[in-house]
Amino acid sequence: MLRSAVALLALVPALALGGERTLVVKTFEDARYPPDMTVCQTSGYDPLNIVLGASVWSLQTNAARGEVMNDSVRFLGNVTACGSAPSLAQSPPPTFADDQYFLMRFSLEDGTYLFKGECELASWWVPVPGVLLVGCTLRLVEAPQGVVGGIATSSSVFTPRTLLDYSTGSVWTLHLYTN
């Protein structure tokens, strides 16, 4: 009995330590999941010129190469995206632009995650006219109970107008810290 009590006491500090979770997901702009405009209206962004609704999917990769083999394995939830991208109103737009503020609210099975931060326009109409390549780094500002911090980063394709062969979507990495 004493040995069990000592083992339990040794385990308690380990249970109190935080953990990490990493999710890698694909988002697709999706008319079936319209954006929640209340999220965008409370973002504080001016101008608010990007509003998107999207579906969230799990990925399948080739473990040996890291290559994505299937980017829509299982539906995981939806996302509302809101942004202020003054560069979209500039003509011609800059190749790189600062102050592109963005918010993403992921509604997943285990809860809702709200991230805010900035995105950088990496290229305008390269390699295809009408396709923007964007990267985002967002910090976690709201999360389900037990999640104490985190960051979301993206590699995104943004199409401000409808194109036949391209659509808006991203690969997101959500790095979460838990207690």
C-alpha cells in the first residue's frame, strides 16, 4: 500500500504538466458553411473586406515523403474567416504587404478555437492571374477549456474572384498547448 501511495505521488506532478496537440487540416471555401457575420462584425477590422465560410477536413500524407495524398479525408467542422486587407484595394497591388489582419474561428468537434493575427501577401497573380498566395500567423485568443495557448499558421490560396480551375483554400497547422 505504501509503495502504491509513493507511485501515485510521483505521478501527480506529471499529470499537472501541460501537453501539446498539433492539428494539420485543409480548409476549402464552401457555400454550405456560410460565415458567421457576428464573428466578423466584432473583429474590429476596418476595412472588413474579406469574409469567408469554409469547411475543415483532415489530410492523409505519405509518411515517407510528407506529400499530401488526400486533402479531404474526413469532415472535421467549419470555419469563419474575416480579414482586413487594404492591399486588395490598391491598384496595382504590392507584391508584399504589411497590416493584412485576419481572424479565423474554427468550430471543430472538440470545441471552438478563435485565432487572430496577420497574413502576408506572398504573391499577386503568380503563377496564375487572379490567384493570390498568402501566409498567415495567428495567435490563439479563445479556446475550449483545457487549452491554454496556441498558434495557427497557414499556406493559402486566395481567389478574390471566381476562377474555373482555382478556389480559395488553405493548409492550416494548429499548434495547441493544454494543461
